Amino acid sequence: MAATVASKCSHLGRSLFGGLRNSVPGLLTTSHELTCSNFLSQQQQRTFIQMRTVLKVVDNSGAKKVMCIQALKGKKGARLGDTIIASVKEAHPNGKVKKGKVVYGVVVRAAMQKGRCDGSEVKFDDNAVVLVDKQGQPIGTRVFGPVPHELRQKKHVKILTLAGHIA
């Protein structure tokens, strides 16, 4: 079933990206083309933070970007407030954390939406992390940008106190 949908969608993809097509533009689309367009739009949704996801570091620990190695909770990946293990990919030359070091981090901004108790949903433009030690204490002394208040439920109150703006 999935293979047939993929093959039909690949045909639709070729027709959308300039392939040869025998039909006249402006005619009604068929039902399988509508199904394929829904399938293609679902593939572009935002997903969990998983292995090899590059995240921005939003504290003054010295790292600029990290790559997720493992999400410590859940099989699918990490969401807001979850702890990950990451490798530092870019770092400031005089920072506390150097390039190549394996660190722990708490996800403070995620592009994937998360529902709140009042029915609203929160999602951010980027994926961001605050670096912490094994006990969960932040390595840096400042946190930049907005931080959601869902971190309070996950027992990361220290990060909330360091943050300037709570979303």
C-alpha cells in the first residue's frame, strides 16, 4: 500500500516539478492526486528532535551549535523540556565548552508544536537547547531568548530563573 502511494506520489511529483504531462492545466484533479498532495504536505511537518538534529545553543557556555546524539526520553525523540545527549559542533574559542565534547542539554525551544492545558499550542521557529551537567544544573550563567513555562513542570526551574523572557 505504501509503495503504491509512493509511486503515485513520485508521478505527481514529476508532474509538479516540470515533467511531461498529457493533461490540460485547469482541469479538475483526480482523487489520487489529491491524496498524494495531502501525503506530500504531511511529509513537510515538523518532527521530534532526534538523532543528528542540529540545535542552536542559547546560553553563554561557549557552544554555538550542537548535534543530538540521543534523546534520553521516548523512542521517537525529544520535545520541549526533554534532556538530550549532544556533541558540540561549533564553539567560541574562549568558552567553557570546546568543540567535540559530548554534553547534556535541555530542549528549551522546539519547532514541533506542543499543546497546552488551555487548548493553545506553542511552537518556535528554531530548535534550541541549554547545556546542563549530569545533575541538571546549567553550565552557562545566562539564557537568551524566550523560554516556555512548560520547563517548570519538567523540574528545570533554574533555567527559568536564568531566562530573561518566559513564553
